[in-house]
Amino acid sequence: MRWENSNTQNTILVRLILLPFLVVFLESAFAQDDLRRTFFKETDLAKEAADSVNAKLFAPRSYADGSEDYESAEAALQRSGSIEYVRRKANEAKIHYHAAKQIAESTKTILSQVMKSREDAANAQAPSLAREVWDQAQRAFGGAIVALERGDQKIAQRSEVDAVNYYRDAELIAIKAKYLTETRNLLQDAERARVSRYAPITLGRAKQLLADAERELNENRYDTDIPRSLARQANYEAKHAIYLSKIIRDVRARNLTIEELILHWEKPLENIAGMADIVPFLATGYEELEQDLLAYIEDQRNTIQSTEQELESNILRLADMEEEIRTLDKRLGGATAERAALVQRLEAEDRIKAQFERVEKMFSRDEARVFREGDTIILRVVGLTFESAKAEIKQADFDLLAKIEKAIDVFPRSELVIEGHTDSYGGDQSNQRLSQERAEAIQQYMINAMRISSYRLIATGFGETNPVANNETESGRARNRRIDIVIKPNLEPI
């Protein structure tokens, strides 16, 4: 018990001895905090302002001087050094940070072109895809910043030009690497496999497509639709050449005759014809069977499309009927008038269906495709073409336009929307403008030649935004370059 009392007394004694030191320490800490708030408040604000304009990058010397003085002031404060020294160093740091901010703002303005080219290169992933040239650009960029900060305009301008050129080179290298590297690797594989000995035509086509893609990127690196498509085609041709090379070597190794080879390649056509329930007549070549298969596929596509349209129309019609019947069942008065309106609506729908079928028969597959979306009729005028980058209607299309006039006459008092569409080649803005000009050309023709009232017509260009086919194939792009005429029938009794 005496031992426990002794321990307690010792603990109390130690605490009493340490208490004055603790009070002194806390007083010192609070004093340092007060001094810091006094001397560093404006300096901290100046540093934040410099950081907000990235002065560490754009005014490195002034920012570094400010940071050095800032650290010296903090160190002196921590070791309870001269208050006058702390105050002076904090003030010098503030002055340097203010100067760094002003220099950074000026430098960013002067080097705006460099900044834009740097941003473009970074967006193209140049730091990883064109590392060497990117590093050269960074060094030139840094040189321009340092020269501006020390007032050497001549060196700054030279470094600025070098930086812009390096960044633009790095951007182009990165874009090419992104789109062309796979093709280049394939062609290297083809060279190693000596594909040129067995499939020189196909391999030559791949090389030409790659060269075309690179040329397109050199001329306009920001419109990548065309070079991307060309690169994909080049990939296909390179892979095709490698495949053909293997086949040709296999044929030679097995000593197959030309007759055996032809018979071997006719077999897949016969299998496809069998699935289409078509007799594969190949006695005089594959052309007749090809046409039969194409016609079969087109017929199936049209059947599916018609079925989908009919199903959609029936669903909408059934929903309208159910809604109107429910409404009628809830009412007592006015039922006769409401039912008469329903009957009128159904008669209008039957009339539109008959008109649609009549218009559908007016056009061949090469002239126009006719669709129905609810009560709306769409004429996709595939046979109407324009010269590249032009919006003038050709005389050769007048006969087709005359048929379109007859189709429009089937729907008296209808509203007409002429929609212009392009493929994905070319810039977004130029495609939008071209599609609008072509739609307006058709609109003006309808006003002048067809005598359709202007208030019934709306012309709208959609550019490349509403493709109906794959833009990666020539046939798909041709289908996307189109005029759609949307007919909105008048549902009132004629």
C-alpha cells in the first residue's frame, strides 16, 4: 500500500514539473501560428494566384525564387529565428509570386499557338505514341518559356516556332500510329512470308490503300473518316493477300488442277443456293446464280421491312382503338359522335394503307424504296444522285422526279419534308451544309416544276448523322448519300 502511494506521488510530481514546459511550448506554438498568419497571409494568397495560372510551368524562374524565399521564411519561423528575417523573406516570396503570375499570364497569351498545338498533340496521345518528337517539343516549349521570362524575344520566337512544328509533327505521327500501325505490321508479316510471290495484286492493293490513307492524313489530319476507312480496307487486303498466299501454296503443294480448284470454290455457292431454295445453275458460270441470290436477299429484306411496318402500324392502330373504346365506354352522352370519329379514323388509315401500296408499285428497286412509319410515308430516292460536293439536279433525274410528283399527288394536301443526307466522308460542317443545299434544291424544284405550294414543303439537311448503311463500304456510303421525302398525309376526309 505504501509502494502504491509512493508511485502516485511520483506521478503527480512529474506532471507538476512538466506543466510549465508544456505551457511554454503551447504558448510558443500559438505565437508561431499568430506570426504565420501575420507574415504569410498575403504571401499565401499570392502563391494561390500564381498556381491558378500554372506559373510553375509558365514562369519557372520567378516561381522558383518565390518558393525558395517562402521555404526560407517558414524554416526561420520554425526555429524561432529573427522575426524581421521571416517578415522580409515572406514579403520577397509574395513579390516573386506576383511577378510569376503576371509573367505566366503574358506567356500564355504569347504562346497561345504553342498551347493549342500542344493540346492537339496530347489529345492524339502523342506522349505515348510519338514519345521522341513529343520530348523535343517539350524542350522547345520550355526554352521559349525561359527565354520569355528573361526577356530574350529572339530566342523565344525561334523556340516557339520549333515547339509548334514539333508538336504538330508529334500529333501527326501519333494519329498515323493510331490508324496505320496495324496495317504496317500486317504488311511486314506479308513481306516476311513472301506473300508478294503468290498474291502480288492483292498485296499491291493493300500497299496502295495504306499510301492513300497516309496521304489523306497528311492533307487533313482532323477528318479521319476517310483514312480510317482506307486503313481498314488496307487491313482487309493485307489479310486477304496472306490468306491467298497460303491457299496458292497449298494448291501447288497438292498439285490441284484448275478444274479441281473451281469445283472446290463452287461448293459454297451451291450450299448457299440450297438454303435459299434456289437451283444452283453453274453450267455457264456463277453470274446467273449471283443475280438470283441478290434478288432473293433483296426480296427477303423487303418482306421483313414490310412485315415490321405492318406490325408497327397494327400495334399503333390497336392501341388507338383500345384507348378510344375505353373512353367511349366511360361516357353516356356523345357516344354516337365519338364512335363516328373512330370510324372516320379507321377509314383514313385504310385509305392511307391503300395509297401506300399504290405508291410502292410506282418505283423499281433502283429508283426508290418506299417505307411506312405509322401514317407517315417515306420515299428513299436511291436513284437520285448528285455530283461530288454539288447540289445541282441533273437532267437525267427529271424522269424520276416526275414519278415522285405522281406519288405525291396520291396524297392530296399532305405535308412534305425533304431530308438531305450524306455519307461520313468529309467534315461534319461541310456535310451538313451540302445536305441542306441538296434538300433545298429539291424543294425549289418542287415549287417551280411541280407547282407545289411552298407552305407544304420543309427542307432539312441532316449531314452524316442518320446513316442507313455501313459507311465503311462503298455500297453503304452510296446508300447513305440520299434524299428522303417524308409524306405526312392529311387524315381528314377527301
